Amino acid sequence: MKKFNQFLCIAVLTLFSTVTYAQSTIKGKITDGEMTSPLPGANIIVKGTTNGATTDFDGNFTIVAKSNSGEVVISYVGFITQTIAFKGNTDLGNITLMPSDVGLQEVQLFASVAVDRKTPVAVSTVRAADIDLKLGTQEFPEILKSTPGVYATKSGGGFGDGRINLRGFQSENVAVMINGVPVNDMENGRVYWSNWAGLSDVTSSMQVQRGLGASKVAVPSIGGTINILSRTTDVEEGGNVLTTIANDGYRKFGATYSTGLMKNGLAVTVSASKTDGDGYVDGTEFNAMAYFLNVSKEINDSHKLSLTAFGAKQRHGQRQNSQLIETFRNNERGIKYNADWGYKNGQVTHAEDNFYHKPQISLNHYWTISDKTELSTAAYVSFGTGGGGGTAGVNKFSIGTNGMSEYRIGTYGTIDFDKIVDENIANGANGSETVLRASINNHNWYGILSTLKTDLSDDLVLLTGVDIRDYTGIHYTELTDLLGGQYFADDSDENNPNAQVKVGDKYNYYNDGKVGWLGAFGQVEYSKEKLSAFISLAASNTSYKRIDYFNYLDSDPLQESDRYNFFGYSAKGGANYNLDANHNVFANVGYFEKAPGFDAVFPNFNNTDINADADNQKILSFELGYGYRSDKLSANVNLYRTAWRDRTETIPFQQPDDTRAYANVLGVNAIHQGIEIDFVYRATDKLSFTGMTSLGDWRWENNVLDVPIINEDQEIVRYVDLYIEDLHVGDAAQTTLALGLNYKFANKTRFTLDYNYFDNLYADFDPSNRGGVGPDEDQVGPDAYEVPAYGVFDTTFSHGFKFGSFDVTLIARLNNVFDTTYITDAFDGSEVGTVGEPGYIAPSTYKTSKVYYGFGRTFSIGAKLNF
């Protein structure tokens, strides 16, 4: 028995030592091979097991394997997976993951992608994995709603009608670029997200650069820059099939396939998706067909070519008209109410809708001239066709008093198009009184971007480039439905003054807007050890020309205006200093002048009243930032101040010959300043928390009083007074807060919970509407209506598993978990001169302002099968 006990003891000790010996500790650091920055959240799994870990904020990881040797599989969405062998305790050192897209590095040069702890700007990056996880059926800009300084809403609630403000500036003052190519409308600067309905399927990453940003070629925007990098084409062969269903009949189907980089240097990726549904808001049915194609060719070690084409053909009903809060409360449809649709002969008919197709095609050439010099050039073209539907003629579309109208079916009912049809038929030879029309906004856009990058030394890099654009916007009204009548009378065409317009004919207006852009920049970047800095200069010439086919006879030389040129420029610089491995600080400063918009030059939509002396807008911006990085915590603090001087403001006045003229009013200034804080805290390998707060103070800076308006004869015809001093800038929440939880049950099973809070949201208003009769130094303009603060919870559950040889991911998302009722958009309801002395402005209230409500509880369930 004694010998048996000795044997048992020896066996136990041997087994224990064997188990101990069989365990191995593997550690290392994973970095992005293109941006030379850590990759937090990368996955490391011991091959053949479920034993895994993720990297911390510095890209570090440690994993304990239950064997003495084997392999670890390292992966990150959008990067090439690596498999590395280990034996015993192993330090793998720095492991570089390369993007899975061919040519992504060159695209990043165009797009001016900011690098953490190097580029001295305030920046937030959203990668493809986060978009897949959290977007659901939200509008594409809403994926950024937990980003500091961002306010994004669905606006009226139609498909693709979302909007985004950055540090209080509307979309015309926020540059949006896809693969470095600008997409803001060349005439008005706006961004129409419905044009990019399928972009979320092929986005590699989206980066928000607040303030001056890192963009080089274009004169900087006021609020910031949104860089969207699409996929190019995958190095490895593969693809996916996806489907999503959601509330209100939402359905989406899509597929992507990539050949991978073949032996002949050719790689092709193609993606397509179809989306349709009824819409959460009444009368907002939609359908969209999106597509993406990239063909890349590695000609040799020095030359690469990449052809990319993408777009989305879509049509959707709209809720164009906001309503009083009382209207939403009093009708049975509540926040889903939409007054802009009805039935004709039993079929849904829209008084307001949108249809557009804007394919964008670019050919990129990447030339490695030497070890120190490379040239990247993109030639691109975009052909936009479509517009927005609406009504014309006698207005029979009002909801009436207390929702009662003879052209509505019931109280606050849908439009009775059949009654309008009957009246048009009865009108006989006199034609239709009321019709449906479309405001067409086609365009042809050509451009070239070229950037030369050369290493002057180990520490200095010189970048220079040009940005050339030519744009023609083609604008006209097209009659789309006579609503039962024989024709529609129109006298707006000087060349055909007594037109009897039929379906498909142009009427009301027909003109072309021509915009030219020539820009150039030069930038020097310095980087050595802990310090990185840059100085950048850029200049541009914007030219405007207008051709009017209706207001002038074909023989009239005024039919085609002269070309008017406006010079803009920018100067900016900044530096980042890494105090140590954890702390960094940065600062930047910049001044630029921005050309006035097209409508400021042609304010009366003709070629006679031309505002050729419109002034540039002047912007001065400062920013200070601090960053902290550790194994557990990543945090950023940013302070900013942007002074917006001489905002384009024009005032109309009558001349002695009764013609209308326009005068520029200088001195309309605003100050946008604030503090932004964001963090990510990794409590454990499975649990992490995110958070941000953005405290803005955006106000109009001063009253503009006693400004004389002088006509061509140098006579004072009136004085202008704008009472705007210290009023809050409207249209975006000045206080935002976000908190998020991300829990990983297993390597491919995840739960997220996000809370977003918005406060200090004032109704949008034009400062010209705070004018009075004066001057009166004591008069104070009232603030716009302040929307009640609100908070919304969203949650997601995702699970991945193997299905044969396929990787499958299921994602379920619930937005507005507690079905909170809240207002997202408000429009000023002030009334001028209704009470008291002339010039009195009655403040807007919840009773007079018009609003849009946010959506109630919505859901989506999706599946993606990767092969």
C-alpha cells in the first residue's frame, strides 16, 4: 500500500508538471501597416480552439495557450488575416496587419486620413465592423451621432433625407469626401445622403475631422471634414451575401464578391444591393438599387491603376413640410403624420417626393517615382439626374383650420387627389388649375485631383497638389401629372409666352449654373521622435456663370451672364507632441476665406440682378487638444474656437425704376466655441465602455445696426438693422452626451447598449428675420424656440457562427428602446411686428414653431454570410 501511495503521488506530480509545461504565454503588439498606428480590438485566437483575446488600446495582447506549440490566428475587419506559429512562451513582437484592399494606402493620401498621436486635429474614426454592428436602418450620418460635436437626424424622415451638423455648422459648411473626392453640391454646398444609399455596404472606414481637419487641396470647411473611404478591392478572394428585415416593411438584399489579387496583377470587386420599404413616416415608401465596382491592376512595381464606380438609383416619398406641435398631437397618426401625400384612383400619390441617380466614376493612377517620391492622380466624373417632386398652380394642399379641408379625406386626412382631378376635368379647355411637377437638378461634374508626395529628408515631407473641377447644373421644372386636365397654362418662357404645358414639358424656369474650381496647395510635414508638425498653404479660384433659357429671349445677350470669379485661400499649421507613451498634446490654428455661394451671386435667380461684389466669408479657428492612451483607458479633450466673419447676407431693395437690387450686409458674425471630451475604457477583455460629452457655446456675435443701403446713384434707400447679438445659433444641439457599453460574451457574440442625450437645441432661423425699424440700440432680438432636451437608448446583439465552410453573422438592433417621444428639428416661429412698436419681434414658442419628431421604437434583424 505504501508503494501504491508513492506511485500515486509521483503520477500526480508528473501530471501536474506536464500540464504546467504544456501551457504557453504568447504576447505581442498589432499595428496598422498603412497608418503605423495600434489596432485596438484586433482578435487573436489559438488555432483549433475557442481560446482567444483582443488587443488593448496600444495594440498589445497576451494569451495563454493550453499547449506547448501551435499557431495563433490574428484578424481584424478590413485587414489581411495572419497565422503565426509559436513554441513555448513567445513574444511575437510587433505584428503588422495590412489592409485587405488593394490601393487603400494611395486612397488615404487623397483623403488626408489623420493618424492618431501624430496629426494635430480632433478626429474620430468609425470602422466597417462598427458600421455593420450599429447602423441597422438608421440614416448613414446617424452612425456618427455618438461622436463629439455631431448632431445628426432623419430630418423629415424620408429614406435618405437625413442631415448632419458639425460643431453647429450645417452641411454646406461641412466638407464630405468619398475616397478624397468632394461630393458637396458645387452650387449650394449641401450633401444629399439619398444619393449614397448603398455606401454603408462598401465603406472601409469613416473619419470625422472636426475643425480645420487634415484636408489639403480644398480650402477647408468651417465645421470640419467627413472622410469616407470605400473598399477598393480585396487582396484575398471571397465575398458575402446579406439580408435585413425591419419595421414598416423594410427589406434589404445584397451580395459582394471579390476575385482577390490574381497572378496577372488584376483584382475585381463587385457589390450590389436592393432596399425597399413603406417608411416609418406615412407616405414615405422607398426603393433603391445600389452598386459598387472596383477594378485594380498592378502594372508593375511602379504603377497601379484603379477604376471605381458606385451609385444608387432611388426614389422615395417625402415629408417635406414640418408641422406645428399641435398638429402632431391632434391627429390620430401622431408623430408619423405626413400631410404631403394622398390617393388618386386608389393609388398612393405623393405631393412631395425625391428621385435621383448620381453615379460617380473615378480612375486612379498611382506612380511610385522613386523610394522617396510618389504621385497619385484621380480623374473623376459624376452625372446626376433627378430631382424633387412637388405641386404647382392653385394651392389645394393646405391641411386647413384644425385639420379640416375640402381637399382632405377626413380631419388631418390624406390629400383627395380625385377631387382635384374632377375639378381639372370640369375646367375643360381652360386647362388644369392644380398640377404635380418635379424640380429637376441634373448635373455634369468633371474633376482631377493630383497629389505629389516627396521625402525631403528622413524628417521632412513635402506634399503639393492641384484640384480642378468643372460643374454644370441643369435646372428646370418638369410637369409630371396634369391631374385630369388637358394642359397647364404657363407664361414664364419669354420665347414661348403662352405655353400650354403637357406632361414632360419644361415650364416655370430653365437655366444652367456653371461652376469652375481651380485649387492648389503646398504642405510641409515634420516628424521626428515625439514631435510632428505641419504648415499648409492653399488657394482656389471659384467662378460662377449662369445661362437662363426662360427669362430672356434667345436673341438677348443677357441670356448668358459673364463669369464671376472669387479668390479664396487658407493658411494653417499645427503640431503634436507625444509627452510619453501615454500622453500627447496638440494645437492648430488656421485662417481662410471662402467664396460666397452661387445663390449669393445670383440672388434673384436671373442674369440682371447680379451681386458681383459678394464678399468672401472669413474664418479664424484655434484648437487645443490632449490625448491619453493606456492599456485600459483612451481619452481625448479638445478646446476649440471658430470665428465666422462676414457670413454671406444679402438684403433686397427697390430702385427708383422699380427694379429689385441686392446689397451685401457685412458684419454678420458668429462665434462657435466649446469643449469636447471622449473616452473608451476597457474594463476587461470582454467589457468596454465608451463615452463623450460636447459642450458648445454657439452664438451670433453682434447686432448689425444702421447699415445704409445705397443704390446705383449712390443714394441711401434704406437702413438695415439686425438684432442678433448673443442669440444662440439654431439647428443643432449645443450640448450632447453619449455613453456606451460593449460586452463580448464570446469571440463572435456581442451585446451593445448606447445612450445619447441632446440639449440646448434651438430652432433654426435666418438672422435677417431679426431685423427691425431703427436703429434702436436697446432693442434685443429674441432667441429662437428651445426644443426640450431628450435622451434615447439603442441596443444591438450580434452572434457569429460557422455554417459549414461559411462564416455567418446575425445582428439584431433595437433603436429608441423605450419608445421616447422627442423633437429633433425645429424651425423658427417668430412673428415680426405683431405686437408693440414697429420692428417688434414676437418670440417663437412651441405653439408657433414647426417641427419634425424623431422616430419611435424601431427594429432590424440582419444576417451576413461570408465565403
